[in-house]
Amino acid sequence: MRCAVALGALLVLLSGCKREPTFEERYEAANHTVVERAKQIDAQIAGTGAPPADSALQGDAQAAP
């Protein structure tokens, strides 16, 4: 009976363990995160529109000595 209990406990402990992700799996997950974040940033930038060309030149002219 003790053997069955010990075996059951061992199986429960081993079921909680899982293998570590490989480098490729970690790379794919990180790449997916970066791509999704880049898409969000691009969407935010596209939503703001481009500044007028004249104001961009005036900002540069004011910054120059």
C-alpha cells in the first residue's frame, strides 16, 4: 500500500514539472511580442497624421545657431 501511495505522490510531483522552452521557442515568443508592439506603435503614429511641412522646417531653423 505504501508503494502505491509513494508512486502516486511521485506521479503528482512529476506532472508539475515541464521542460524549459528551447531557444527557438523563446525567440519566436519574443519576436511575436516585438512585432505586435511595432504594429501598435505604427497604428498610433498613423492616427496622429503628419505634421505640416512648414512647421517642421521652422523648428529646424529655430534650433540652428
